[in-house]
Amino acid sequence: MTYRTPSGSPRFIFARHRAGIVLLALAAALSLAGCDRRNNETATLAEPASPPPAPMQAAAGYAGGMAMRKEARMRSAEPASAPSATDQSQDNTPLQRFLAVRQDLNVEVPAEQLADAWGKVRDLCGSLKCELLSSSLLRETPQQPGSAMLEMRVEPADVDKLLGGLAGVANVVSHTTTSEDKTAEVIDVEARIKNRTEFRDSLRTMLRDTVTKRTMADLLAIQRTLSDTQAELDAIATQRKVLAQQTSKQHIQIQFTPRRALVSGSDGYSPMGHALRNAGTVLAESVGSLITFIAAVLPWLVLVVLPMGWLVRVLWRRRRATAREAK
């Protein structure tokens, strides 16, 4: 026989309350454990990572130093870029222009004053900041008119003085001025000079380095590269000097021509006078043509005409002798 406790008895009620209290305590313990775990994870994430061991730190530092040195070498080996107009405009600095200016003049002077005017302008160039490049003088002859030429480089400050002196001795017929912008070429050459100079200095530093152990082949290769770099640097420096001459001075060329009187229409023209003036020339040309003809025909006279005349004479004598015998 089984004994059952009524559901409304005090013992049954106490047992039910006891089970509820145990469940509540278990839930509270689990909740507190979850909160502690989340707090520990948050603290772990907030804490800085522990430093690696000393050997690992040394290896990382060595690798970083090697990478930085390699990057520095790569940057030093890169060609220096020329400053652009955009960079200069951002720096609010005006861009310096390099212009090669050239002036070509054609002047007229009286034929008898051509050599004198040419000499005065040449002497004026010698008294100014002027470099005489070339000069030529051709005096007048019966066969050709005279002419002269001067080519020079003049400082911009003395150009007006030279042109003023020229206007005093000659009449300017034509004057042409042209200019060529050499700014980009000058900037490029200067950047190449800077780049090659830095590279040359680095090679010299490598040759003076006594700490790094290098083989003889390495030293010879560095020396050859240094020689080639120096030769290239000298060529670029010469190119920069040529550009400086072209942009710092103006190139001026003056062509001197004799002045001649112009005759319009038929005024002052006489056919008989023209024929008399040209009579000597025509006679000389005719005599020359005759001499040329005789010189061309004379060999044929010796080779053809004389033998033919001798043959005709022999035939005529035989015919005459035959006629006598027949009588």
C-alpha cells in the first residue's frame, strides 16, 4: 500500500518552495559567471599585446633597418625631377623664362662707303659687351657688287647702343626678330646635372669606404661607373654653358649691301648708248668664239683636208699624163 501526501499538506508546500529557491540560486550563479567571463574578455582586449621576446625584437629591428636603407638607396638612385610650373605656381614664385633671341638686319650703304660702315660697326662691337662670331667683306669689282656681313652676340643692355650706332652709318632696310623658348631644356639640363652630381658623390663615398669589404672586381666596377658618370656630367655642363650663351645674349646678324639707283620705265635709256657700252664685250665674245672654232677645226685640217688635197693632186697629174700620151 502506497502512502501519498496530500497536495495541500505543509510538507508538500515546503518541498515546492525549496525546489524554486534552488533553481533561482543556480540561475543567479550562471548569470554572474557569464558577466565575469565578458569582463575578463573585455579586459583582455583592452590590455596591450605583450612584447615579443628579445631575439624576435632584434630580428624585426634589423629587418626594418635593412628595408629603410634599401628604400633610401632606391630614392637616391631615382632621377631628380625638374620643378614644374604647377609647383612654382603653388609656391607663388614666378617661373624664370629662358629665351634665345635672334635679330637679322639688312642695311644699305653707298657703294663707296660700304667698307667704312662695316668697319665702324665692327669697332663698335669691340667697345661694347659684344662677342664677334664672324665677319666678311667683299669689295666691289667690275664683275660683281660689294657686300659685307657681321655676326655677333650682344648683351641685352648694349643692343640699343649697337643698333643706334648702326643707324648712324647705314639705312636699315629690313629688321626681323625671333625668339625661341629654352626654359624646358634649361630646367631639364639643370636637373640632370644635379642628379649626376649626387650619383658621382655617392660613388666617391663608396670608394672611400674602408669598413665595407669589397673585392677588386667591385672596386673596378665602381671606378668605371665613376669615370662614365664624370664624363657624362662634363658633357651636360658644356650643354648648359651653350644654353647660357644662347639665352643670356642676343644673336645679331647684319648684312650690308650697296645702294643702287633705280631707273623706272624708258627714261634715260638709249639703245645706241647701250650698244656702244656693250660693243667691247660683244667684240671680245666674238673673237673668243672664233678662236674656239679654229682650235676645234685645226686638227681635222691636218688629218683630213691635207691628205685629200694630196690625193686630188696625184689623180689630176695622172689624168694629165694620160691625156698627153693619147695625143
